[in-house]
Amino acid sequence: MDGKYTNGNPVLGQEATVCDADALNALQEEPCTVIEAEGIALEKGNNGQLLQALDSRFGRKATANTWQGAQTFSAAVTANNGGPSVQLKPGTIDHVYLEFFARTSAPNTRSGFLGYGAAGSSVLALVNSLSGGDVEVTPGSGGKISLAGSTQTSAPITVGGTTPASNTAFTNTLTKANIVKAWGRINVSGGTATLQNGFNVASVAASGTAITVNLAGTLSSNFYTVSANKVVSAGIAENPAVGVHSMGTSSFAMSVYDTSFNPLNVSSGSHAVMFVVLGHQ
């Protein structure tokens, strides 16, 4: 009755279920199919083979809620635990990591990973494998990001957040306000200016008494700082002073002086100057 076996009821005229070959074969073959699918040979008298097959298929180990081998879940997994909710163990190959597949258009192409990516590696890596993909770390309101030990990177780091007030106290802290915005070394010979090395400099030029620096990235106002010096020759009396003027958000000019503090015409002679720019962007 209701799809279940019954012993029957003579008073009500209900007959008992007849266990035919189909029913008994189903009871036998269902667990046998699971066992044999895992490559386990059926063994008479061994009543643990179904459990062995299930453990093999789903990777469950003797410890409760511990799994080995790859697992696939089609829905969200929630772990209600006050301690370490998920533990990744290295198995026999000495590395472990989380993989992310973020694109439905390429579901089998890894978008990034977090962990120890190579066998025996001591580097904990957070990698965004998407072309042009950024890695963003955002602290809570009023929080900060702390780095301990030596820090190296082969990719640009963008410092975000608000620009702190000029009178805010900091100790060993990197902010938008205290990053060098541009620097360079310029050589002027015969009126031609050449940027020998630098950062965030679009171009340089020399004309009259001015050496002009055009910035690749603009500043937010004209109220920034330029520290500049002239490169002098050892043993020769020269004036190392450099004056900064004509400051705009995307350019500024420098002048060099003789020993009497008269501006020199950079169209002749040879001059080398160095500068560093600090300010808000």
C-alpha cells in the first residue's frame, strides 16, 4: 500500500506483498552498482563494502566532516563554527590553495587563486589571473592596511582612500599625500633638454632661462612642492641652487643660477638638474 510492502490484513481483505524477483534483484543490485562503480570486487560476507565505496566516492575520512579528494558543490556551503571553519591540508604534495573561476564564458579557466601555488613553496600568493585584473584590499572605516617584513612587488600599487589633513600625525604610514608624484634628472646641452631618467614625466624642454617639465599625471592644484638641485662638478665653484616657478597642475619650470644668483641662459652651455615632486593628485 502507498508504494510500501505490507504483511496484509485478512480482516480487511488485504493481501500480503509478494516479494518477486524484480524486488529482490533491485535490493541486491542497487548497492552492488555503487560498490562496483568504485572498482571494488564484491566479496561474500563483507558487509562493509557499501560504506567503503561511499567513502571512496565522496572522499570522507574517519574524522567527522573531513574530506579528501576533489569535491564539487552546486550550492552555497555554510560552516557554523567559532574556530577555523575550513582547513586545507597538503596531502602528499606539500601545497594547497583555493581556486576561483569567475567567468561563465570560460567556466574551466581559472580566474585567480589564493594559497601556496607550488609544491614546497613558502610564498602565500593572492593572484588575479584575469587580464587587466586588479587586486583590491579595502579596510573598514577608519581602518588601515598593515604590512610586516620587507615588501616587494612587480606590479604598480595604487593607494586609495581620502587624502589626510596636513596636520594629521602618522608613523611609518603610506598615504596618498606622502607618495612622490614625479621625479627626474634632466641634462641640458646646447639648449636641448633630455630626460635622462624619471617618473611621471611626459616631456622636458629648455628655452631662455627656463627648463620646463611637463607632467604625465596632473596634480590637483598648484600648491605642491618641488625639491630641485643642480648637479655640480667637484672642485669647481658653481651655484647648485635651482629656482622653481610657473607652477601649474600639469607643468612647472626651473631656472639655474650663476655664483652671483643671476639666472643662466640654458640655450648655451651644459646643465644637469634633479627634481622631486610631492603634492596632492
